[in-house]
Amino acid sequence: MRDDITKRMVDLSPEKRQLLRQLLARKSQPRAPQQEVATDDSADTVRSFYDSISRQLNLSVFSDSSLFLNYGYVADESPEYATTRLPRHILNQHFIKLVLEVIGNCDLTDCKILDIGCGRGGAVDVMAQYFRAKKIIGLDLSQTAIEFCVRRYKYDHVHFLEGDAQCLAFEDSTFDVVTNIESSHSYSQLREFYTEVFRVLRSGGYFLYADLLPSDKVEGYLTVLQGMGFVLESDRNITNNVLLSCDDMAQRNLAAFDTAKTELMHDFLAVPNSSVYEALREGQTSYHIFKLHKPDSRQV
């Protein structure tokens, strides 16, 4: 008999299944950010899916170490930007490495940081362990994930909140750094998300942003971000590094899920030969790390 997570996946409508395949496998081309329309139904679907994912991991023997939902990063001949070097055999090395590459040379010392789409708190944990931030808030739509984070992490300067990336419950100019790693592909209104990030960042603050995106839409997304006032400092295509990680981690990722033999779960994990993996391999989608900053109003 199929368990709850499999039933939820199979029972979804075709449109919702497309969304849960991270908006990469659908037949129609993704819409530009300014054309996207958010619906409560889509947010509820995403919340339900990630609640199910987190519940499944909570029941797994890997529960306490399943802190990441990103695809990871494996070095190749391309330049690396992480300033922290990891021990060779550290647990979750590929996933931690991706977070460190997203942070790159950005100085987080004494910063107030917001990690949007924090999931099970892996990126927040990395920032708390390896950097000297003043305050870190992890925010996610999934109540189950947030409950796990509150139980799992006990840093005095770290807090976790349930919330919507497209409607942030923070005052203007609150944070020095906003991070978003492999989460925005599930948002129904990217423009609203970008606007909210710009609003909550202080002048001179940084937006460290990484995701897999439709290759023919990347330029359009950057145009929207720059049109809002963001300054693009770097755009790194790390697709090959992500594919190397997916190759290496496939069996471990599958082992964390009792129901991983479904096509949808293979897509979610980007297992080799899945539609998400093949879209990355064939160049239909690409994985980028963007470093953007909000101009200092005193220098404008």
C-alpha cells in the first residue's frame, strides 16, 4: 500500500504535478515574471508537498542529517569562490559546498541575514557554523519544516519563522543579506518575490540567489531584477557542478525516501535520467548563482 506522500503526488492534477516537478518539465514555456499570477491554490499545493517531504524525512533513519533539499555542488575545472574549505569526509559535503559557493566572498560578519525558503535549515546551519553573523532568520512556507528547524537548531542568534516569500512580514531595510537557494522555481510570482527582497534589504545589502531556471528566461529574470534597482555583480552558471553532485548523490538521496521509485520523486531529486536531470544536461534549464546588491542610497 502506498504511503501518504506517494498518494499526495499521484492524486495531484496535471497542472499541480507540473508545479511539483519544479516547473521544469511542463510542455508550455514558463511565463516571464511580470506575467505570472499567484493563486492561493498553488501556494497550498507547494506547502502540502514540502510538508509531506519533511514528514517523510522525519520518519527516515537519515532524519537528523537530512538538513538540505538542494542538489549540491561538486568542483570541476571552473573557478570556485567559497572562502571556507571543508574536510574531505564531512557529512553533506556537496550540499554544504553549494551553500558556501552561493555565499562566496561575501562578508557576513555582524550581518542580519534572512534565508528565504530555508527548508530544513541546512543553509542557516552553515551560516551559523562558518560565519560570524549577528542574526539569522530562516523562513519557509512549510510548517513541518519550520517545526523541524526549531527542534533541531539551538543557536542563540538563529530564529525560524513560517512565511511566504512573496509577502515578507518584515519592515523595510531590515536585513544586510538575503539568501535564496533552490527555492524560487516554486514561486508563482517571481516579480513579487524580487520586489520584497529589494524592500527588506538595507542600502548596500546583498541578495545571494541560486536556482535552476529555464535557460531562455535567465536574461529576462535579470532584466527584471536590474530594473528594480539591483546591481548584478556576478552570474555563475554552475550546471555542470550540480550535475556532478546529482550523479554522486543519487543513491543516497533515493535511500532517504521509501517512496523514491515514483517518477515525480525522481524528478524532485534530479536523479540521473529523470526529466529534471535531463533538462539540465541538455541545456533546457541551467543552474545559476547570482550575486546582486542594492545600491547604497548615500552614494546615489
